[in-house]
Amino acid sequence: MKKLILTIALVLSMSVSAYAHGGKHLRLIHNYDGEVSCPVAEVDGTLYVGVRDLCGFARSGDDVTWNDSLKAAVIGRGEACLYAGSCVYTLRGQKYTSEKPCLLIDGCLMAPLETAQALAGKNAGFTYDSETGELHYVCPEYLFGETPSDYIFNAVSVDLDGDMKELTDEVSRVAEASGLLGENARVTVKDVTKLSDGFGTVILTVDGEYPRDITVQVRGGIAVKVCDPCELGTRHAGNGYHHGWYR
């Protein structure tokens, strides 16, 4: 299966209609689970995603205001600005230039993936499967059981045939930050189940004061979900999951 792994940061759009290219329907999927209602287009070999809709799921619903005189979309309170027909965009007060311009397609402002990655944040990315026409939006989540945590789990690439050091280091960091690691505790690999290339499950085990197993779901070579069975009451209470982009 031919895949193009792209690390991207934000995608914006202004419609819920779907686009097709070369007879192939392009879909946007979140963490390989559910389809997101967001237009995706391919123009001269470059993938584009609708701006307004991406703001909804990649920037916690930032408002998008259209400035008709500038032919530009202003995101939030000016945190970002994208111009139709231009490769130039601004982000957090800095000006950047992408290889491809933002485009107005059927009245929707759409951003190339390069610009989208910059906007979505370092903890998010996109994986494009050219055979199925699926663009996967990957943003890792850190869960205590089924309850989202406000602690951040950074995007970690996982080689299911490798040593898992980067993964165990990151899980250790998050567990320690949440007060659930314990003194002199270790996080080690207990089991690896490989379903296919880049897809599988890793079971990590924690010894010491809070012994338990932590389950990591790996999709497209990235740890997209980490489930820790520790009770929320044993750590500082959070107020919901936030993308790492915000901190």
C-alpha cells in the first residue's frame, strides 16, 4: 500500500461538500477511526483541505472570518491569516511562505497540506493513502481509561519491529507529569501485536508504586491513542483533552 506520510499542522474549510479527483472520492479520517465532514481536494498533485472545517477539529473550533477586501480568512483573533491565491500566510505574528497557494474552490477557501501542517501544530499530522483516497488526520490522545486527560501526549513515531525507546520515554514523561509513575518506577515493553505494516498494539507495563499495563494503539506508524487504566482520582483532575498545539 503506497502511502505518503506528511507532517502537517492546520487545515481550514468553508463547506461540507465532498470533492472527487480522477474518479476517486477523497475522504478525511480522524485517527483512522471516523470520517470527518470536511472537503478535501487534489489540485495538480497537491492535496487541499477546507479551512473552516479543519479549524473545527484541529484548532478547537476557532472562528474563521472572511475579509472580502483582502480575500483572506482570519482565524481566531488574528492568530492566523490565509490569503486566497497566495502562498503567503501569517501565523502567530510571523509571515511564512508555502510552495502552493491557498485556493478558493466552489466558494470554499482551501489550504495546501503544507500550510495545514503548520496551522494544526507539531503534535498533529496527516497520512495520505493514495490507493483508497483517504487522508488521515492523526492527533494523539492520552486517555485514563475512557476519560480524556488534559495532559499532552506528543506525536511519537513507532516502529513495531524496533526497540520502542521513544515511545516508552514519552509514556514515562506523561505518567510522571501526572503523578502516576512513582519513585524509581520503570515503563517497559510487555507485548507487541503487529496487525500489518505500521498498524498494531503495544502493551507497556509499569512497575513500582502504581503497577499496571498501558495500552498503545499504533496506526500509520504513529501512537495515536494511549490508554492508562489508572483512576482519575489518583491524579490532579483535568478539565478535558486539549491538543498539544495549545501549550
